[in-house]
Amino acid sequence: MRYQKRTGRLSVPARKVQLATAAMLLMATTVAACGGDSKDDGAKASAPKAPAAIPELTKDPLTLSFIWFDWPPAQALEAFANAEYKKERPNATIKVNTVPNANWHDAMFTQFAARKTDFDIAILDSQHIGEAVTNGNILDLTDFVKENIDVNAYNPYLLAAYGQFPQAETGKRDENASLYGLPLLGDTWTMIYRKDLIGDKPPQTWDEMISAAEKCQADNPGVSGLAFHQANGSDAAAVTYNTVNGVYGGNLWDPKTRKIDGVLNDAAGQEAMDVLVNKMKPLTAKGSGNWFIDEVNAAVAQGKACIAFNWIAASGGLLDPKQSTLGTSREQILDKLGFATLPSQKTNLVPLGGMGMHISAYSSKANQAEALNFMKWFEQADVQKKWAAAGGVPARTDALASPEFLNAGPFNKVYADSVPRMRDMWNVPEYARLVDIENTNVNAALNGAKKPKDALDDIAKEQQNVLDSSNRKGGGGL
Amino acid sequence: MKDPAPLTTDHPGQVVSVTPPAPGRSRRLSDRWLAVTFISPAMLLLLGMSVFPLLWALYLSFTDYSATRGGPANFIGFGNYTAILTSAQVHTRALTTLIYVVGAVGLQTVLGFGIAYLISRRTRGRGALTTLFLVPMMLSPVVVGLFWRFMLDAQFGVVNSMLGSVGLGQVEWLTRQRTALVSLIVVDTWQWTPFIMLIALAGLTAVPKYLYEAASIDRASEWFRFRTITLPLVWPLLLIAVMFRAIEAFRLFDLVYILTSGGPGVSTETLSFHIYKVAFLGFNSGTASAYGILMVLVVIVLTQFYLRYLNKLKED
């Protein structure tokens, strides 16, 4: 039998030396890697300031990159900006990179974590601002806005919602607070209802809406009374609950005392959860517990829902005859579909949607300058009207009242009427965790995995833990 | 041309003389240096891509570091580990993962071995059948997740449509607590049964024919032959396949992400999915690192026990 034997085997001391060298090398690498973060050490995170005046712009070809999630407004923005902004800056190309909605937050913040971004303008949800500002990921635009933007042209709350941190009180703006972004796309929920099934006049109260849906479902077998967001990804189920919570007079938290437990799950909150789970859910289609924007639109387009709730910015496809079974032309579809502001009950609050533009702190100086120039250009009155005509939802008051906007879609008036009624969620650095807790628990309640009261109490308790655990040593995030 | 220098000896323990370098080769380029030169790129890659991240994660697991918040990584001892091990949230996910691993791997083993046994008895079309069965395993889990999501849709999915055509009612496959986990197990089984089948088929093919011939001469029944020849010989190989599948299933993330997003509620959230949330929703890098290290430890410890059992089985 032959035994293989290695030749030139090192002596034991030599091997020890090699092992020790390897260990030292590894330790040195680790220490070096630890040292690489030295600029983080002790540095209190805060957003760097953008210049008040736009620096000199490059004449070289430049691509200005955005990051957003994949939906029709993203394509509309890229087409619009390349068509219009190029007239002013022929050397600039606009690229709107998109990711699936569920990955949107991760795609932006993992790049922020790496302190290197492949985008210049992050389109952040209004609730992401706190996290990005606290971590120093986006530029402070306060001085730039003072010099370049006519703030009086906006509804103060819209300007605050898409840019201000700390968060603005509902309906108000703090003139002394810093601004970190400017509005890109306004949005809120619209009620979509079947005029041919429930009549031309939309329900005015939440109770009326439920009764109409109930009757419509009973009268039309195969058509469900309601369709709304219930999925546990993104903020789907959370926005649904928050909307009902607002309508029934509930509050998500007390921002001054940072108190959630006892506020969210008070009597109004419990009533809202009861309405959602026990009155609205039974009127939805079987298996709709994982529906979000696209599924709700599909149900409406296929004539499978009497009343539905969806974001206005995502509703354009409903009027496309190629995607609908309700008619062969836009007019025929509009004979059957109506769009209205949300019914009120104890209050008339509606959810604030939409997003703002925020400049990455890690983008190059030339691209940051171009981004500032783009924002200044975008917020002009005539450009906002063109954006409205191109399918966007502007934030300037004059653009919102313009015929270009109001005539562009049947739901645009709904948005204009909803602006004074908007309420946002929490805009705090812990937002991603808060919304996940709410999403999963509301989704559990809607799908029978938890009792409504237990779900609401769990949300309140877990969210309170998140807010209270900032000084906890270890186990953050569980 | 000269014969190459011998690298082996006929007798163990014999001292091997150091072979002088071939003419024309630099004296410094000994066999050992050549070996080091050839393996060093792979070793560096391994160190850079596997060993260093593991050590880095180990370091972070003892700190309160957050990737987005930056700032110093403060040493907090075993704080993260204690929090994870005592967290009710983690216990829930561990139970879900356990049910999933046992359900999916058990089902895959039974089906995989059954299919392999049936295929091994065929003489015609065996290759084509094997290839056909392997197709699911070659697909990306994301693709598999997406088309199963459509197939299992309660409203327009083909599965409910088929159930409806035989007079059965609609089932909410992905949105009910019990059916959602079952759906995950079914989809994973659809994709990974071929893996067990392939290994079992290799084991079945390797069983010496003469054993069956001897059993035939003794007029042994089919069941007796299966019980006393086939199963004992294939069993060790099957157990290795089970181990690989169990490790994979323990780390399940992609199917959960695509099919249920962990829902309804958190009822299909596995440990890996939970780590993802800890790491990327709150960017609690320290906690997520400790969570990951604990998962690695669990796999290592369980695998060691399993391998010892396998060795014992082999010795017996």
C-alpha cells in the first residue's frame, strides 16, 4: 500500500511561526478595519448644510440620479424631467432608478450606511426624513430654500411634511425648523366607487360607506363590497389602520411626551380597529389579506369591487381601457367609476402620502450642485403646472388650483380638496421599526391571526418599547 | 526528458529527501512556495470574503454598533446575546423555523426517497425522468416564489381554480395562519425534493446487485429486501442529504420574503427573516450580528451531533 506524504513539510516551530504570522495579519486587518471608521467616532450625526446659493454648474455631460420605488410616477418623472429640464441644462440626463416598493427603504439606507450612494436625489417618504437627518445622510436645505424657493407659494403643511424635521404638527409648519427636502409628489387616498352600482353620489360618512358597500356586495354576487390595502409589506396595512384611526378620532401618539401606549389603544383606537376588522374586512374578497396598491387596482379594473381605497398617484391606470374590463374607452370607464375624498366620521382626516426630494450627502459636489439647480427649477410655478399636466401631483398652491392639474385626471380635484385634511404618521428615526410593528399586527388582525384588541395593544406596547429603548444596552431591534 | 521527482514513498514513515529543483527553475521557487503561490489567491479570497466578515460580525456582536447611525461601537459584553436568547419574539421565530424545517425536510425525504426508489427500478427512460425531476432545483428561489404566489392566489390562482372545478371551496393559502406555513413547506418541497432524490438515487444505484440476487435465490419478499438490503445501505447517504437540506431550510429567507413577507402577522417569519428585519429596518448591526453568530453556532453544534451519529452508524 502506498501512503501519500507531503514533501518539504515544515518543522513544528516554523508552522507555529506561520500560524502566529497569520493570526497577527488577521488581527491587524481587523484593527485596521475598526480604525477605518475613525471618522464616525464620537461624531454626533447631523445633516451637512447645502450652500445657500447654487454653486457653479458643470458644462460636462452629467447624469443626475434619483432613487424611488417602481410605480407609474417614477416613469412619469424620468420622462418629464428629461423632456423639460434638458431644455435648460442640455448636458444633464435624468435617471430615475427604481426598486420594488418593499425594498425602497432598504435600498436607500443600506447605501447611506455605506456612506456612498449611486443616487444624487433620494425620494424619501415623509416619515423617512427623521432617520436620514439624524444619521447625517441628506443635506440641510434651510439656507438654500430661504434664498431660492418661494415658500409662500405652498400650503405650509405640505412644505413641512416633505422637508421639515423635527416633524411638523398636523396641518402646521414651524417656520424656525430646518428643511431637508422639497416636495416632489403630493398624494393621499381617494375613494373609488362604482357609480353604476351604488349611485352617483359618494357616501359622505364612514358608516354610510360601509352600509353602501354591504348592500352593493349583497346585490351583486361576485363583487366584493370593499377593497383596500391589507398586506404586511411596506406600510400597506398600517396606513389602512391609521386612516380609520384618524377618521374615528384616534391618535397615533403624543409627540410631545413620545407616548404611544395608552394613546393609540385608547377607546377611539379600539373602535377604529373594531370597525376595520369586524365591519370592513368581511366586505373584502377572500384571500385579499395580502393586497396592496396593484391588487386593489386590479380588483377595481376587473369590476370586482364596489368601493376601493388607493393612493391617487397610483390610480391613473384605472382609466386605461387596455387594463380595464369596465369599458372600452376612458369615458365609458368614467361612467362607471367615481373618485371622491374619503368619507368623514368623527373627524375628516385623510392620510398624507407623497414624497419629497432630498440630496444625498455622499453625492459628488458637481452632482449636488446640479441637484440643487434641478430642485430650484422643479419648484417654479410654470414647471409645477407642466408636471401636473404630465401626471404628477404638485405641491404649490397655484399649481394645485390650475386647470392643467385639475383637468389632468378625475382624481386630482380629490387631492386638492384633501390637502387641508391631511395627517401624517410619525417622522422619527425609529419609523421603519414602528411601521413594521403596526403593519404586521394589523395584518395579523385582518387575517385572523390575532384578536383586534390584542393586536392593537401589542402595537402600542411594542412601539412604546422601540421609542423607550434608545438607551438600552444590547438587543436593540428585537 | 527526465522523470518527474517522486512525491510519494512506498513505505510510511520513510524520510523523504528534499527534491532539488528542476534545472532552469529558480532555486527560491521550491515546491512549497509554488504550492503557496497557487493556493494563496483562493486563501486570500476565503479570508476576505468569509473569515474576515465572520470575525467582524463576531466583534460587532459584542457592541451596540449601528451601520446607519455610525458613531463608536461601544462594547456591551454579552448584552446582545442575552437579549436574543431571552426574547419572546425570537422564541416565536425559532418555533416557526423548527416546524418549517421538520415539516419540509421530512416531507422532502419521504418523497425524494420514494421517487428515487421508483426511478431506480425503471430501466427505460431513467435518465430523462431524472433530468425532468431536477428542473425545480435549478430554478431561482425568487422565480419559484413568484410563480407559486400567483398559483396560490385565492382569487385567480390555478390551485383554487382546480379545487373549484372538483367542487371544493376557495382556500386562502397565503393569508391564513395555518395554510401559510403549509404553503411554504409545500413550495420548498416542490423545489428541493429533487435534491434528496438525486442523492438517494446515487445510493440506490451503488447497492451491489449480488445482494438482491442472493435474496432472490432465498426467495426473500420485496419488503424484506427493501428493509434489510436497500434501506440500511442507502440510509447513511440519505442522512447526509437530510443534513444538507436541514441546514439550508434552517436559513430560509427568500421564499418567505416573496410568498408571505412573514405573514399573516409574523406567523411565517423565520429566524433569517427576523434577522433581516433587525439588520435592515432598525439597522441594529450589533444585535443582528449576534443573532447571526448564534444561528451559526446552532448549526455547528447540531451538525456535530449529527455527524457523530453518522460516524457511529458507519462503525456499527
